[in-house]
Amino acid sequence: MAGKASPAMKMADIAEQLGISTVAVSLALRGSPQVSKELRSRVARIAAEHGFRTRRYPQRRGSSAAGTLQGRIAVVKGSYFSDSDPVAALIRSSVLQRLNERKVPFEVVPFERLEAEPALLDDCRGILSDYSCKPEQCRLFAGHPHASVMNEELGIGPWDLYKANDLQAGELAAEYLIGRGFAQTLLVYGEPMSFRPETNPRLQGFRNRMKTERIPVTELRCDYAESSGSVTGRFKALLDRFGNRLGIFAFNDLLAYRICLTLDFLGLVRRPGELEIISCDNTFLLKGFNPPVPEVDLHIQEIASRAVDGLLWRIENPSACAADLLVRPGLVVAGEE
């Protein structure tokens, strides 16, 4: 039987062979000084041995000079959250709306495309990203003005951060449940949404405020990949334990939505001061529930808009100090001012 050609090597294959990230491979292939000369040589040698070629994407109509993002803002669409994530969708739509208002040329670019063709960024004006880009991926943006929206994982680095004051968000949620007179509370979070839950500012704000009031907090971890049956079973056990009297703080709207559906499935009705949920985001996801779900509004649209304005300022002032902008959240309760 005739032999078959070996499948083309991918960037991930090189990364696995060397025990490094795909971002490091991409930087090495580009000859970036962010990786060592030795690593650049090793990557180049393996790529040459296996006939590796960087992937080329078709140029979109209306794009700038072929093979670049010349004169444009790159709005990077990361791969760690799906298009069904309401917060990521709200961030992106708000960013694009503000860019259009400011009449700024831009292009939405999947991170995978930049990883395969990092030279695309050479002449771009700046980069806007969100929490769908991991810190190791953001290394690829070094040397460019970069504003990141709602990315709790990014710390000190060559970027400006725009996000909600998550510590205050947790405190606001706690204040709401304290005001309702709850003697038992439940804190619901999960991966990948709740980054480092043991120290996450939003969760810590809630824990700290409840500790001050000496109100017990039970924690329920509901990872995104966990089956509905598993979540329902564990949640029902907690409700039975507390006699269906519980004040619940859901880390975000995705989790609150899941909990609301579970309560409906169990035939339980949310009642003020008896069984309540407060969420944190204020996206469209919870708008159809009755009674309405109280929300800690993170002002996501405003944060995204400020990130655009801040990036344009950064482009004009590249040597200014890097900045973190924290926006105060607010409480939204239907029927209350």
C-alpha cells in the first residue's frame, strides 16, 4: 500500500515537544527577544525538520494593507470563553460601539490568527483585549499600546487595566442579603469564571462583610462543565439542610441563571427574606425571571467604553505610567431607586 504523507505539524505540536506554550513558539518563530536565543534556535530547528509553515488567513474585504493591521486597532477575540458568554459579548459590543463613535478603524481578530501570524500586529495602532485572553497570551502584545477589559488574571505589566471594583461588588451583594435579614448565606462560584476563588476579590468582599456581621457562609462550587444533575443534587441537599431559607450570592449571571432554573425545576419560589438570589453582572440573561433577580451592576458598557478612550489616550502618550481603572459597582433592585 502506498505510504501516506505525515500530517502537517502544528504550532501546538512544537509546543508539546518542547514543553512550552504555543505563545512561546509563536514568539520564537517571530524571532522575538522575549524568548531566549537558544529557544528560538530549537523552535526553528524543529520547524525546519518537519516542514512547518505558519498558517495564512484570507484577507478580509475592507482590511488594511495585506498581511498587517496597519493603522487599525486590533480587538482581540480570545479563545477561553465561548460566544455564548453574555459578559464577553457585552464587552465586545460596547467596545465596537465606542470605536465606531470615535470613528477609529479597527478589526476584530481571533487570537489564534495572531498566534499563527504575529507579524500582523507590527503596524497596528493598539490592542484591546478582555478576560478571554490569558496572561501568557498577552505576552504576544508586548511593545504595543494595550488596554484590557475585565481581566482579573492580569497583574503588573505593559498594559492598562479597566475593570469593576470587584471587592466592592462582593460587599454590595453581602449588604443586600444582610438588609434582608438572612441568617444563612450561600456563595456560589465556579471555574473557569471565578479566577482563584480562594482569594478572588468579588468573593472575598462577600466573605469579609459576612464575617464582620458573623453570618455563616456556605460555599457551593459549580464548575461550568459540571452536569445539571450533579448541581441539582448538591444544591437540593443544601436547601433541605437550611429548610429552604437561604440568601444566595451567585458570582455572575451565568451561575445565577443556572440556580434560578434549578429552583424552578425543584418547584421552589424565591421569596423576599426567605429564599433569594443576588447576582453580579447585570446582563440580559436574567431579565426574563419573575420575580426579578437583584443585581450588582458592574457597569460593563461604561468600563468597555472607557477602555477605548484610554487606549486612544495611551497611543498619544506612550511613555505615561501604566494605569488600573476601577469602576464602582451599583445595586439594581427592581422597583427600587
